[in-house]
Amino acid sequence: MFDIASAAVEGAIASGATYADARVIGRKIRDISVQNGDVQAISISEAIGVGVRALYGSSWGFQATDRLTLADAGRAGAQATAIARASTRVPGPPLVLADVPVHQDEFQTRYDEHPLEVSAEEQAGLLVESTRLMLEEPNVAIAIGQLGFWDVDSWLVSSQGHRIHQNLIHSGGGLQAMSIGDGETQVRTYPQSRVHYESAGYEAIRKWDYLAEAPRIAAESAALLTAAEMDECEKPLILDGSQLALQIHESVGHAIELDRILGWEAAFAGTSHLQLPELGRHRYGSDLMNITADATLPGALGSFGYDDEGTPAQSVPIVENGIWVGVLSGRDSASIAGLPPGGMVRADGYNRLPMVRMTNVGLLPGDSSLDQMIAATDDGILMSTNRSWSIDDRRLNFQFGCEIGWEIKNGERGRMLKNPTYTGITPRFWGTLDMLAGESERVFWGTPNCGKGQPVQVGRTGHPAMPARFAGVRMGVRG
Amino acid sequence: MTPESTAQRVLDLLPSGFDGEVIVAAGTSSLTRFANSFIHQNMSEVGTSVSLTSVWNGRVSASSGNVTPEGLESFVDRAVAATRIAPPNPDWPGLTPPTEIPSSIPVPDSTAEASPDDRARLVGEFVAAGEDMKAAGYCQTGTSTVVFANSAGHTVSGTTASAILDGIHQTPTSAGSGHAASRTFSDIDATAVGSLAADRARRGVSSIDLEPGEYEVVLAPEAVATLVLFLGFYGFNGKALNEGQSFVRVGDRQFDEAFELFDDGLDERSTKLRFDSEGTPKRRMPLITGGITANAVFDRREAAKAGTESTGHAVTFFGQNFGPLPTDLFVTPGTSAPADLIAGVERGLYVSTFNYVRILDPRTTVATGLTRNGTFLIENGEITTAVSDMRFTQSFAAAVGPGRVLGLGGDARFADSEFGPGIAHVPTARLAGWRFTGGAAG
């Protein structure tokens, strides 16, 4: 496939582009869903094509085609340059791409068991049995199981000499038990809200042991129907690791995207409350807050060998002892900001432009534990597993709902609470972080559905996280 | 190969004993994106996709991909292999029998022929409408030919066409939005869209923080579009109704008498196909008439469970977990000018757009989200000042419940929404109350 990508690049350069890169990307996906013991869907998707990006003056153009001949690829390259030329009708400031070392290399996700070599029958069977176990709880009306597997090959060629082949394997899934009561629904999921993915093979499914956990989430969803409603209050809040992963994704991960900070996403995804002159000075949170964007973590969903511009995967400090120190960037955005390129530019398939995306944005561990946090809290709330999320376009004002909560009284977990929510302002909230669990409770949570860009691209991001306590949080806001 | 011959070839390749339904879509989609008043991303794609649902002895699998003519045989072989090992699927509703479909509307020449230069020209006009401001947004054009065929002998085809200009103008302290969508590229008035966005941004330069609480509101079409889409997706969805997750009670007076909602995939303004992903024809479906809940929408699977027939609202196989969806929603407009709706408000808020709206409880349609790109205080019938973005927590069904709709504008158009553009054709609406639960400061 390198010859197809090379033809696309040559077509762009021959038409006047000063720089071009092209990606042939082939993606195989298997999705399985089961509801109440019945298979709803076994879906196989296979797509391959080439996308070429051309720089003409300071303007970009991009053309994608699924016709994989040398001639079609060359024409796509020429068309990318023509589109870039049209972009010069409304031109931007001069653009020089940040320098990166030119690599010719291969990368392969490490896995034990290729997920597409495990039969769909076996995979569906796991979900059929899991949903049947959930239905043994009489109040559970809807039991859902989902699995998904991705096998993605990409061949990158650039006019500067990049030539990189990667094969990324992702596996994930999850269970959901829904109990329906009088005028309300209550949901519990596992391993996290919706689904959890990893850069791994089928071993990533086996290790979560769906069959063992299905009865627990079923029982909890039923118990929530008769649980107490949460009162509006302001007190210490303990979040489990998966909810903290979502909190990181929404209130840190998106806010540190350099394209948002530069205004490139202003009309859709939004901007950021962060301003570049504050880099290195802005207090994002308490001293316990240390965050990295690390694309090298084995098994984490946002890991790879090279990003889609050919920049090697790396670990970039984002927040150090509560101070904002880093951003997510690519070659063009980093150059404009005068920062080193972070290698965080990804494309959702051959037919999408590469753009700044999260890698594995997560917390470095603290020295506490969930048990210690509960024991140290006289009057607080513990919340687990995201159910709803909303945050403003500057990633500042958020309101999140969780599936389940518990009162913490005098250092012990008390009664269950339904419909728990909390709200806050990003730096104020992170500033109240006062206890953080350690390495043994850290999980590389994986989110496969991060939407951004126009046309919308779905990103796959990782978020190392563990339980944490926040000293004073407004909770229980209702309509 | 043409899309028609590709679809037939796929069905011909299925072995004896297999049924199948195939969708072939061929088209072009182009999108020119701008920010900081210049074009920063500009893309186009051409391609053909094939989706096959194959059925054998009650076992079902779905396969899709962009397949070359030479690759069709192996594509079908893989689909057949997947079907043979799939567990039985008792919910499979069977194939759509041959059914007549209204012919599709021709693709307008201006949309089919829109070039990168044409899109750049519109972007330039939008940008120019906001002098000294920073503009951001996109201009998109797309056309496709779609063929549906199944082994029951049902074959239909249609075309889609869309042209969209959407953007904001920004000052250092404010932003305002504008939006236009049509089947016809030449209908888009970029200067008008840009001028509306610039006007909203200018009016918002100095904003105040407002105390949370319940306020009377005038919602611009973008905000109304999000409201009706949440009603449609979470309420009038036949799967949600079958599973007891919907607020909908057909025959009950659940809404204000003035609020009439219907779904009509046959409307000439629709940018979409006149059949659904199961090949069932679209139709006009009243959802709310005279304040009374009239119908929900169904695909074949959910219709069978409900003991009714499909209403032509199946979405793709991957979407069946979410159920059938109304995707051509229309609110019958009133006759008032938006300014007259504002004039009737003693103290309330004008909301241009909602943002990042998420459902908290589907049974009550309580959702939370924020205002964006132009929120203004109305006092004594006039807009007096801009308001910083506010968070709301509000039941959408209750917001348009009996006695709550105080007026509808005559300015209905396709509006952008939380779920995207081109789905809801709605006017400005004046509502008795909307619960804001937080200001920009928390």
C-alpha cells in the first residue's frame, strides 16, 4: 500500500503543493450486541481507501478516495492541491510545519489473542449468558451486552520521507442492566458507562469477567429503584476511577487541545478556558494533580507507535503539581504556538483529516486508597460510573450525573442514593482534590466514542485514573 | 458498475437458502471549514459503500464496506460465513415486500456542481459580514445515490442533496451564530447568515451574569430544534415506547394545543431519502396534533413487537440498539414575527442555541445543557442586555406541555441542533418557563 500513498503524495506535489502526506487506512471492525438473551446484531465493517493532504501556500486541502489504483491516488493528490488552492481565497497567516525526525518504521499493538480469530459465536455466547444472568433479577427489564473489535492497518507516506506502517488492535465492550420502575429507569453498567476499550486482543474481554459481575450490576440497578433521592448539598465528593476518567476527558483532555486553544474548533466543539500566555503559570488544580498525555502506555486505548503525521508516540507533561504545563498538539498547531510538536494528530479513517486528539490523558497515582478516603470522610458522598455528562464550550462549567451514589457517614459507606449529580467550575473543582488513590487502583480506562471535528470524527482515547476525593462540591442539582 | 447493478450482483452472490437486503450508496461529500476568519481545513471525499444484511435459518449478520467490483464475491463470502456462525436472532422481522416508493426529487445542479471555489466564495461572504470580528464555521455540500434491494424482489433508489452554511462571529467577549440549510446550494445567502451571526455577537459584547431560576423564554429555531429532537429520539421512538422508557402516551393530552409536531420524509424540503434503511417508504406521521400525542414511529422490528406496521423510520443496522427515529421533524409554525414574540415578554431570556445537551431521565425528558452563541435578557418586551451562558436542567416535554407554549413564530426553517443539521424544520417559540440551574460562574 506504500505505493498507493506515494502516488497520492506525488500527485499533490506535482500539482504545486509544498508539502503533502497520505494515509492508506484499512479498518476491520466486528460489533456484537445482545439484548435480553437475543442477538441484536453481528456486524462486520471493512473499509479501505487513501486520504491525501496538501499544503499550498499557507492553506490546506484534503481529498479521499476508495479507488485504490496508482492513477486514482495520483488524481486524489492533484485534487487535494486544487482544494488547497481554493482555500487561499480566504487565506490565513504564513504556516511552517514544526520539524520532526523523519521515520521509516513499523509498529504493532501487543496482544495475546487476536479478537477477530475468536469466533463471533463464542463472543455472542458470552453476551447471551451475561444478559440472561442479569435478567434473573426480576426488576431488570432490559439487559444489554456489547462487544467491539478493531483491526486497523495504516500506511503513511509524506513528501519529507516518512514511511510508516502500523497495525493497531482494539478490543472492548460492556454490560448494562436497566430496571424500570414507576416513572423511572435505573441503570448499572460494567466495566464502565457504555463500553470500555483497550489496545489489546480478546484477553482484554476475558480479564473483566463479565459473567461474574452481571448479577451485581443487575441487583444494584433494581435496588436503585427504591433508593433515596439525593438532596442538594455541598460536601466532600469521592469519585470512582471510571467517573474520574470521564472528568479528566471532559474538563482537562479537551481543554488542553491546542487547536481548541487556537480557536480552530470555535464554531463546533468549542474553545478552551486556557490561554497560552498562562502556560507554566495557571493553577489547574491542587498540588496532588499531576497529569500526562502518554501515548506509550502498553494496553491503553490511546497508545500507538506514531501519530498520523509520523511523529513518534511520547509522554508529555500536562499538569505538574497543579500547574498547567503542556498541551496536545500537531506539527502545524505547535509551530504556530512556538511549542514542540506532541505527536497527537490522528485521523478517523482514510477519509478524514488528521487533527489534534487526546492520547492517554490521565492522572499519575497518589498515595491513598478508596478505603482510606471513605474512612477519612465524616460526611460526604461516593459516586460511581457516569450516566450523563454536559460541559460548556470552554470546558469550564460542567454537570455530571452518575449511575449510583452512597452516603459516607463517620468514615463508613451508608445508604445507597439514586440519580446523583454534581456540578462545578473546572479549576475550582480540581483545586479541591485532596486525596488520590495509588498505583494499585489505577486503571487505563478507554473511551471509544470521542466526537470532534467537521465532518465529525470519532476518536479513541485512554484515561489512566483511580478513585479521588474532592473537598467541597455542589451536588444534587435537579430540574 | 452502477449502484443498481452492484446491489443486484450482491444478492445474486448469496447462496441458496440465504435472504438478504443490500444498500449501495455512492456519492461525494465536501466540507470547507474556517476559523479565525480563514479556511483552515478543506476536504472532499468520493466513495461507494455496500451494506448487506444476510439471513439464514433465523441467523442474521450485517456487513458493510467500500467494495470494488472485484471484491464483491469475497465480501459476500465473508458475510455468509459470519451469518452461518451467528446465533439465532428471534427478533429478525423479515424482509420488506415489494412496495411502491414516491420518486425522489432531482438533485439541484447548483448542489451537484458546487466546487471548492464556490464553497470558498460563500465562506468569504460570511466572513465579510462581520467586519473586525473573528469568524468560524463550515460550508458543506453533498450528493449521493442510494439503492436498496432485497431478495424478496423489492428494489428502490433515491438521491440525497444537501448544502449547509453554519458559522459564528466572535468578539473578544461574545459570539453569535447563523445557519442555513437547503437541498439547493444557490439558495444559501451567506451574507444574510453572516449578518445574523455578527448582529448577535455585537449585541453580546457586554454581558451580565444572571441568577439561576425559572425564566420565560423565547427560543430561536436552533434551540427549538434541539428540544423537538430530544422529544423525537427519546419519546416518539417506538423502541423506547415498547421498552417502557418513553414519556409518550398515545391519545393523551400531553402537550400545548398550539404545538403541532409531525415527521414527513416526503416533504419536498427534506434532504434525505424517501425510504428507510429497511426499504419501507416514508410517510407523513402526525406525532402531536391539537396537543394530543398522536403516534410513535416504528421500524419493522419494533412494529412487530407492538403489533403494528413499520412507519418507515428504520435507521442503519448499527443504530438498531437505539431504535427507530424520526429524522424529518416539522413543527407547524405560527404567524408571529420573532420580534413580536419578544415584545410579549415582560422579563425573560432569548436563547439562540443550546449546547452539549444530555438526557438525565428519558421517562421525563429532563435534560441538562447550556446556552451558547447569543443569550439575551428581555425586559418589558425588548432585548436589553446580553447574558453570560447559563446551564439549564429542564424537562423538554413539560416545557411544551399544556398551557406552556405562548407563541410560535412564522420563521420556520431547517435549524442546526444537538444531533446535527437538516433534521428539524422549526420556528422561534415563546415558552412560559425554562429552569436555569447555574450561571457561567457555577
